[in-house]
Amino acid sequence: MIEMQSETFGDRILNFTLPARNVRGRLVRLDETLDTILSAHAYPETIRDLLTEALVVTALIGSLLKEDDSQLTMQAQTQDGVVKLLACDFRNGELRGYVQHDEDRLAELGAEPSLGELFGQGYLAVTFDLAATGERYQGVVPLEGHSLAQVCESYFERSEQVPTLIRIAITSGMAAGFLVQHLPDGEEGRERLHVRMDHPEWEHVAIMAESLGADELLDARLPLEDLLWRLFHEEPEIRVAPGLSVNRGCRCSVIHFENVLSRFPAEERKEMRDENGIILVDCAFCSRQFAIQD
């Protein structure tokens, strides 16, 4: 049985669970939101694809947070890589991200550089900021593997011991992602499922998930609910709930930057001013400049 409330196309997340398999998952497609974020900078194709993948993964993982105003941040920063900084975050459906890179070194790598060539000896930090308690949890994993999705799978395996599978598909003007996880069984006296990466329930779901093709993920005519049904129609129950709408969520404003600057000592703020007493602040996320009267 599948319980459906509405069809899901672009810029929206679909939440689902497979109760009989102790599995939860997310599906997402990005189109207009993706274009808005990418258009803030003139990224070369390689960097556009890298940021696109990061944005999809951020939306998938960020949508796992249950509390309003909680935030997921993914940041990769390197000393020796072509990519100096990659930063994305997701909060209440608001998604943003940007990349700083060395254009000259990128040009030397050719058309399809590997993750290692882009990041060197880099690490990915995954940070959860929980709104209700104010707590912050962070896990750090090496940027090893073929993709950012694979790096994030390693994060869940190493930091949370939760079997996770992530698939990303990218084409011109659209990107899509799929995430499934085997949930821990917290009942006292029973085996905690997440300590077994080879649990039969998880193996079955992983095999089904591996059959998902990029063409299906990117088919804008195919609602995500229908895609989910294709994958798991043999399950006794699929519980589906439309998730958050996704939009470009840059939170920059004059008030925001005034608050940030107020934390700096007066002497440092003085050095930031131009001859007219204005501090110019660039927002890397949306590529806008703000003039702050200090």
C-alpha cells in the first residue's frame, strides 16, 4: 500500500519510509532553485557540476532534520586543492551554496578531474545545528572516493553507523537525488540494526535502490511518487509524505551584516571603512555587495 497526498515535481522534497524494512528515505529534484543559485557566479562546468551535486546532497541530508529552524551545513576546505572552499547549507527548505576555486589550476586538470584532483588532501565537515536545544553536532571525513555522495555515505557509516545509499543525477538545468537509510532499532533488548551493514533488510533495499537509473531521476514528467512506487511496489507498505519546498535561501541583508560587524572591535571596523566611512561587504552566496554605514 502506498499513501500519497500530492504529486511532487521540481524544487520539492519527498519523504518516505518502508516500515517493514526499517528504512527511511528522501527524493528531491531541483530546477529553478538550482539555476538561481548557480547563476550568482560564472562557474566553469566542472565547478557547476560539483556545486550541483553538493546542493542536492545538502538538501537530501538537511531534510532529515525534524525540527524547524535546525540547519545542516556541509563545508569542504583544503590547503592544496584546486577547490579552496565549498560551502552549502539547508534550513527550513532554504538552500544555498558557493565554491571558491583556482581557475588557472582547474584549467590544467582537463575536462573530467577526479575528486582527489579537485580537493587534494581535503576533508568534508558535516554540521547539524539543532534549533530546539541549541546543540551542534559535527562529523569530519576525508574527501575520498569518486563523488561527494560517496563521501557522505562514508560519513554516515563512520560517524553514525547508519547504512546509507545516495544517488545523484545531473543534467542541464536540473538535478535530482535519492537517499535511503536503514534505521536503528532502539527497543531495549533487541539488536540495534545499524551496527550490521549486511543486514538482510538493508541488502534487499540497497539492491532495489541500485536499480534506479539517472534517466528516471531526471524525468520531469515522472512524479517522484510514481518513481518511488516503481522501486518498491512489492513492499507491503510505503508511507509517503510531501516534504519541504526548496528555494534559494540566501539570508544576507544590511541588518544581518550590521549584526556581524558589530562583533568586531571598533579599531578593526575602522580599518574596514573606505574614505566615505562605508564598509563594503560581499555575499559569496548570492554575489551581491552591501554598503554598511558604520
